[in-house]
Amino acid sequence: MIIFLDLDGVIIDIFKGVCDWFDLPYAPELVTHWDSFPELTNLQPEDFWHKLKTPKFWKNLNFYPNAIPFMAQLSFYGKLVLLTSPANGCAGYRQNWIEKNLSSFFQRGHYILTPAKWACAYENTVLIDDSFDNCKEFVAAGGRALLYPQPWNSKNVLPEEQKNEMIIKALKEN
């Protein structure tokens, strides 16, 4: 099995990065949908994303505390490939982040940068993503998907460890 793993909102705490970048208090429960980011900064979406088009923002994004052990657990169930949709115009910055922080994935070419995640769906693939729409499209294209629970896709705000355990349990059951 191939396990496609999203980055932002699954193993990278992009919300913390946004809060740090705009000097906002860290309160993930305020993000009720992906478009909450511009709202929280009082910017129009195009202005918000334009302010993130800098290597410094993407370079400084950090893992969630248990991301690395979570990825190690996932690798027991299949080949792990990073599948991320970088912000418009920021693909190179994301690739640099992967090279710096997940060098083994970079060196082996086990990453895909595309907003068309559904194009990677086929039999014996599973997508782990925090976007309901990405999961829905992936399943419609023939793959399986596990929605990684976050405040913007679920009313349940769980600790990271419980989220990771839920995903591992779902992989074991499939």
C-alpha cells in the first residue's frame, strides 16, 4: 500500500506558523475552516497568501510535536509518500522545507507537490489529509482516504496523540 501524507495541518503546524508570522495568539480552535487564516489576520485571501510568498515563512514552519513518531508508525503499513498542495507560487519553498526537514523523502523523491491530489488515487492507495474536499475527491478517483481531525474539519478538538492513534487504528482496520 502507498500512504500519501499531507503536510500542512497533519504533520506541520501551519497555524502556529501563521500566528507567529502575523504576531497573533496561538488558538487553533479559532480556525473553523481553511479560509479562517485570512479572516484572523483581517486580510483579503489574496493579500494573506501574498504575504506568505517568502522563503522565510515556509522555512520556519515546524512539525507538530509527535509528527516524526507518527510518520514512523505509518511506515509500518505501507510506503510513505508526502503529498502536499503548496500555496500558489510557493512550491519551491515547500520543496526546500522537505529537503531540510525530511531529507530522506527529498533524496528518494518520495514527495509530490500538487493541488490535484485526486490524480494520485488508485487501488491500494490511501490519503491522510486534513481537507474534507481532498479526501472526498481522492475517494471519488479510486483511492481511500482518512480525514485527519482538526478544528477546521471537525467539531472534536483532540490532542495530537489521539488523532495519530485514530489514524493508525483506521489503517490497521483496512
